[in-house]
Amino acid sequence: MEVAELRRDPEQALLAETARGEVVWVTAGSRRLLLVSSPAGAREVLVERAGELAKPRSQAIPLGGGPIALPGEGVAQLRRELSKGMGADRAEETAALLAAAADWADGDTFPLMPWLRPRVARAVVGGAFASRLSDDEVARLAEIVRKAGEAPRVSRGGPGLRSVTRPFRDAQISLVVGSLLANADLSRPSELSAVADLPPRERQALAGELLLGAIGPLVQESGWLLYRLGTEAPPNDAEAFVREVTRLHPTNPLIVRVATADTSVGVEPVAKGSLVVVHVAPLHRDPAVFEEPERFRPERWLDGRTAEHRFSYAAFGIGDRRCLGEAIAMRSLVALLEATREWELSFAAVDVAARGRRQLSDDVRVTVTRRPAP
């Protein structure tokens, strides 16, 4: 596979490879990876082989040689603490998003993604992190999130060369995270209280990683949510609407795992150090599970997540290493939907950024018009 093609739009480039089979080897650069695109394969990689196929520190795909970095003990501690109920209450986060459209005026036109970033950032900082930042710090954080979202999901060089963790080494993120930690309310359950006992340097690095990992995906999904609100029929059920948005626009369309021991997937032997990638789009568009899979049909979720969705829906991952923030993200997106459903949104043109996060580009503008009273 051409490296340039994979770097330009990794999701589409690998989608073409899935036509060769549900479990296929792909070679790009000096990296050979196993591409998995079926519910059975997803179950095997993310659940049955989870002990030998570890979640790396970054979900970017490194094409260079060398080992792939795995998360430190801090991430493991965070998962343990959150599994005990830490950080379950995010009332401030949802309240902030419920007020997101308070400054809209009838007929306003503005770039959607630049409008979203600082609002989502403030909501996450106050809710998920139980902290606060100044207006200048929120603006700085929004710009960091923008740059991180543009980082290629496929790296030409060694592991982590331009991954989403790189901004930590920049003085800007260091200053923001320092203020985030200094202003944290550790009496409230949050991501920060969950790792309060870590050594200072590790806590600082992990806080920055968690911050970007929380804000970036939520900004991405918020953009798609508002786009669908403007282009589809008004929602009858908010959660079903949000679930359908995440089906067609998953935050992480390529779920990356690295083999920590010799293992296998299907009939394919997988050597230690090999990269395995679960392609989410074929799962989410499987016509055997999702009738008319390309259509936006929220009603398919009115009964919640049924058994047939268990390994065909992976918007937040599958298994023990699934995204910790699924419930928080769902509540936040529902809150944003409730805040904006009295408005009509129209888009003159839509451009999608695909090299980094697959999201609406910063050039996409929205016009908001208040719906007539019933």
C-alpha cells in the first residue's frame, strides 16, 4: 500500500483493503499490520485476545520500525479507580453544554468547529476534571486541541513521532496542565482525583493526555451531531439520535492493538510486536446488522443496544479496554442536542478533514435560525 495514500486518508485507504477479506495483512512502509473488519474478528481482537493484544499509548499507526509504546501504570490505576465509580457524576459538564447556545442570535453565521472547541473544553475541565481555567487558558487549550486533531493518524517515522501525546512537550500544554492541577477540587470524584497519588511528573503527563483525549473526541462528535441536526429530521429520541451519529461518525475509526506475545487472529499467526487494526466502518455498516446502513436512521436504536450490536458497534471500543468516557460522552452529547434542538441549523458547504481526526473542517460555517413556536 502507498504510504502517501494511507497518510492522506487512512480510513478510506484501509477500507479498500477490507475487500480482500475480513482478516488481511497490509504492508505500508516498513510496517506490516493485520487488518480486521468483521464482528467475529473484533470480538477476538478486543475481547478474547485482549491479554496478548494490548492497547498502545497512542492510536496513531506508526509505519516506522521499532517497538510501540504501551501505557504506563498511571493509566492502569486510572481505569481501576474509575471502575470503582470515580468520576461518575458529571453534572457540571452537562450543565455547561446545556447552556452552549445561550449566546446565539437569530440569523447568526459562524465557523462551527472554532465555536465548539472552547465550549467543550470548558465543559470537560469543569466536569470531568473538576477544575477550572481562565478564559485565556481555555483559548490556549482550544488551540492545542485543534493542532492535535490535525496530527496525522499515520506516522511515517518511528512510534509516537507525531502522536497526540507530542503537545505535552510544548510549553503551552505544560502551562495549561499546571493550572488544571493547581485548581483541581480533589474532594470531587474526577479524572484528577483518580490519579492524585501518582508521582508529580507522571500525574502531569497523564493529566495532559487525558485532557486532550477527552476534549478532542467530544469536539469531533459535537460537530457531527450539530451537522446531523441541521441535515436530518428533528430527533424524537435524543439518545437514539446521538447513538446513530456515533455509528456513522465514530471518534476512532481504526482501533489499534499491538501483540505483546505470539498469538493468532482467525487462522492468521500474529508474532509478538505485530500491529493489529480493527476497522470500525465495515462493522458499523454491516447490512446483516444495520438495515440500510448508509442511511441516518436513529429509530434503529430505540430499543437501546441489542445483542446483535455487541460486536458490530465499536464507536467507543469493545471489551475491558473500551473508552472510559462512553457514558460521559453520551450524556454530554444529549445535553448539547437538548440545548440546540429549538434552532434550525443550515450549512452552505461541508468539507471534512480526514488526515487527522475525521471531522468537519474549520472552514465549515453554520447559520442558526430559531424555530417558530409551535
